[in-house]
Amino acid sequence: MKLPRRRFLQLAASAPAVSVFSRVASAQTYPSRPVLLLVGYAPGGVNDIVARLTGQMIAERLGQQFIIENCPGAGSNLTTEAVVRASPDGYTLLEASTSNAWNATLYQNLKFDFIRDIAPVASSVKTYNVMIVNPAFPANTVPEFIAYAKANPGKINMGSAGPGSSPHLYGELFKAMTGVDMVTVHYRGDGPAVPELIAGRIQIMFGSVVTWAEQIKAGTVRALAVTSATRTQLLPDLSPIGEFVPGYEGIGWQGIGAPRSMPAEIIDKLNGAINAGLADPKFKSRFNDLGAETFAGSPADFGKFIVDYTEKWAKIIRAAGVKAE
């Protein structure tokens, strides 16, 4: 049957309203079943623990279970691609992290564009590392370390948790900003580097706080500074490297991402639940114990942060010639 032109125009005009009503109704009932939160790393690490705390925060406020599924591999790229291809209904989410921004430069043939294909939902935490040296190293401060390194070019071994890891890139940033020449020694994670630094086979590392906090307390390594822009609650006596190297900041981050066309109403609902959880002293304390500090904001704030962060580190990665293995 052919519709009269007036009736056709009435239906066409009403279509957007119906669509908006449908989205609002969907957001009002969301989530009506368990939600899957994918993590691109193995259980037990900081990414996994933050994801589980975030899932708990949302579940307590939205009344539905958030299931954490660990899918390690390819530097979290496989997990990100799975979320890119998922239905944008709010039931498959990504525990997004620093790696997503770095991978945009480290990997040449990704099947997705993280900034284009993942919608920013909410930031959750910022993380930082700690500049540590062997106790016998002849420097007790960052300026003393820089002076010694410049007087002994190429004679200091810097530990790395692998190409493109935070200890590696934070070290490369330090080298670039201070002009010191250090030899990078890669390990498969922070853990294997612990006995190497204690034994003096490497002299410095920009290591994960979670890995090194107990060693610092035990005195088996010496902490010189933190990579964050300000002092931290977990290591309040340590100055930021930026106090001695103006502009230096090495931070990581985590948050929640979703397929790019997920309705804004669902994004806003999740963002509100996460921000409420981040303001809860119970969760703030648990994040601080991990060497992480809460990082709340709007989806737009998170999106701008990701773009700026990706651009900053792309320059550092290219200048250092870092490539994923």
C-alpha cells in the first residue's frame, strides 16, 4: 500500500522520537542481566584487580552482576578487538588501560583504531611507578643519579619489564629528558628483574609499585622518586621525578570502554555508578593500597585524556624506536 505523502512525513518525523524513547527505556532497565567486563591480562595483576574492584563498585550501585573475564594475549589487543566487534548494548565492556594508548604506536597492523572504535565510558584510576636503584649504587637522589650517569655513559644497566612496558617507557622518557645514556635490559615482567636488581646486575629500574613496595620497605632496594606528577599516599616521603626534571611524568591509567555506538544513556548510567564508587572511602583506600589513585570524570573528559595521552607517548615511542615483540 502506498502511503499518502502527509502520512509518510508524519512517520518520518516521529522516527527519531521513537528511537530516543527506545534508548531511554533501555537505559532505565539497564542492566537487566549480568554484564561481561573483559580484561586483556592474566588474573592477579593490577589491571585485573582494578577491573574486579570496578565491577564490584558498579554492581553495588546498579544491582546486577559484573563478570570479569580474563583474555590475555597480544598486549590486550585481542580483547580490545573482541569488544570493538561486540553488540553495543552495554553487556560487553572493556577494562581499558595504558596499553591501549601505547599499542596504537607499538603495533603496526591493528584491525581497529582504539580512539575511533572504543567509546570512553569512565576513567577509574591513575597509576605510577617508582625509580629504584641497587642499595650499593652511589646516588641517593635523582640529581646525584643524573650526575653519576652523565659521568659514566653506557655503564648503567636499566631494567625493563619488556619492550613497551611501563618500566621501559618511563625509563626512555627519563633518558630523553635528562640526556643520560643507559643500557636497557629487558625481562619478562617486573618479577624476574627483582633478584637482578638486588644482586646488582642491573642498577636501576622504573618499576611497578605493587612489585617493589615490599622490597623498598625491607631495604633490599633504594627508592629515589616516584614517576607521578605529585607525591603519593602510598609512598608519601618520595618526591616526584618532576621536581628535579621539570615536566617529567610517567603515569598509567585504567577505565571502562565500550563499543563505539553504545547508547549515550547507558554510558552516562555507567559513568555515574563508577564515579559514585570512586568517591566511596572504602574503594579509594583499596585502590591506594595498589599504588593507584582514583581518577573520576565525564566520558568526554576521559576521551580527551586518552587522545592527549596517546599523542604524547607516540612521540616517545617513535623517538626511542620501540616496537612490540
